[in-house]
Amino acid sequence: MSVTHMFAHVYDRIFPTLIPVFRDEFGLSLTELGVIASIPFFFQAILSIPSGYLTDKMGARRAIALSFLISISSAIAVTVSRGPIMLAISIAVLGLVTTFYHPASYTYTTKITSERNRSKALGLQSAGGPLGLALGPLSLTIIVGYLGWDWRTVYLFWIAPLVLILVAVLRMRTQREDTEKPKNEPVIEKPLTKSNGVRSLLTVGFVMFLVYSAVSSVGGQMISVFLPTYLRDVRMLSVSEASLVYGFISMVGVFAAPIGGYFADRVGTKRWLLYTLAGAILCLFLAYVSPSTILFVVFYFMDSFLTHSGMAAGSAIIARLTPSAQRGMGYALSFLPGSIIGSVAPALAGILGERLGLSILFPIGIAAYLAALLVLKFGVKA
């Protein structure tokens, strides 16, 4: 699951890294590029609930395989794009990979692990995601920055490994429920409605966690999409240098996610998530006010480390708040707020960045994270 998680995210941060290139090649403004970055989240929002339904009905393994079929086909479409419309459509379809992957993969992991080890297992799985997020920009640095090849080659480069991982997924053993009875099995709250399906998952705790996810997504997505452009325009790095920093910032999650999973099991999932979020907010503020690029990168690295340290805790909280038979739908719903916010936030960030400067995105992001911290502290009961 950790390896598949890596390949599911390998394309995610190539587009943001290439925004300065697209701006020059296609003659697009930051606002237009922000709209293109928002389109994948719009489709993710529409298909989040169907992806959870498919996971629960067709099985996690088949749903994971479907996500990699989408990845391969849409990456090929990106490489043949010669105009902004085709590029936008291809990027939008490519964004659906994680929509189908995440509910299936987290469901697979939680069903073969016990309650007391769940955060550690999810932490190990989560480690693959940051590695994939890092490898995309790093491969771009090598292929475009050092070899001097066209940016389309980066998308072509990963297709062969994706085909191999698809074959591996199809040969993966069928998931099974853990036969060990977990200690301290949580009591699932009564839903706000007695209906079956999606509405049967909507307990007070789960709904408040969705609110927390939505608010925190505002901060994360407004900053991350334009971070490479910020590094180039404000911190005066080259495209290759910005992509290198962008890649290594994601790389810290490879170590942070398993460490965070270990401490979440020891400290408690909600408490650990509160600690990491509070620390990440402080580091983001220090990065924003840093006078030098080196200090900015150091503090942003620390922010990334703490953010990734809380990933397993968040995934474990969702598992505690959803019944096993509907866990695929539960995870799909947990990603829905981020998709909804993502369909608006990058476009809004592009407008603000063009009119007020990209630096304005940091105070907005910090304010959103502070609001999310309050919702998690006082609203989420887990």
C-alpha cells in the first residue's frame, strides 16, 4: 500500500511546478492557471461519493487498479496537449487518480490491521504519498533542468513504472478482515439520520471532522499550488531550483508520516493531530516572516514535517468514526471537503496573487489553519 501510494501521487505536484513554464508557453495569466488548477478538484468533488460506493461494492483492489488505469491514460493525454483547453482537460482527469485511490487504499489497510496498530500502519502507508509528491518535481528537475528535455517527457517517464504497479495490484491478495478483536473498540455514534447509505455515516463527530478538513484545506491549497511560483517570483529562485525545493519539502513526509503514526498510537490520535497542527501553524508563520530564502525553506520544511506527522492520526480518526462495511464511503466523504475547497481555492489564490502579490496567500492560509485548529479542538469528538 505504501508503494502504490507513492505512484498514486507521482504526478500531483508536477503541474504546480510547471506553472511558470505554462505561463510562458501558453501565454496564460495566474488567474487562468489558477482556474486550471481548480478544475481537477471540481471533478474530484463530483466523483468523491461514487468512488466510495465503488470501493465498497467492487472491492478495494479493483478500485485501486482503476485509479492506475486513469493515471496512465490521462498522463498520455497530457503529453499530446498542444493548447490550454486540452491541457486543462487532461490535468482534470489526472486529478481523479487519488479520488478513486484513497478510499480504496485506506479501506484495504484498515481492514487488515488491528485497532491498536492502525495509526502505525496508516503512517507507513502515508509515507509513500509524500515520496511520490517529491519524486514528481525532482524528476522534473533532472529531466528538464539538467538534461534539457521537454516538460512532456516528465509525464512520459512515469508511465512504464505505472504499468508495472498496475500489474502488481492485480496480483495482490484479496483483502481480509483482521480476525483479532481490537481492544477498546470505539462505539460508533448514532447517525443524525436513520437512512442507509451516505447519510447513515453523518454522525456529529464525523460531520465536525469534515468541517475541520474543509477549513484546513483552504490554507493548504491556496499556498501549495503557487508555492513554486512564489519561490521564483518572490524568493528569486529558478524554475529548477524551485522544483528541487518543492520536491524535497514533500520528501520529509516519508519520514514524518511513520513517526507521526507511532506517536499517534501512543499519545492519542486527536491529541497528536492537535499538537502537529499547532506546530505547523507556528512554522508557517515563521517561514512567512523570514527575511532570507534559506530561513523560509527551513521553516517550511518544518511545517511540512509536522503536517505529514498528523496524516495517520487523521486517517485513524476517520476509521474510528465509520463502520467497517462503509469505510470506503467514509474515506471518500473525508476527501470531499478538500475537493470542494480545491475547486475554488486555487482560482481565488490566482486572482489574489495577481492583484495583491503571492505573499498575501500566507496570512490567509495561517488564518484558515487557526480556524481549523479551533474546530478540531472543540468540535471533533474522537
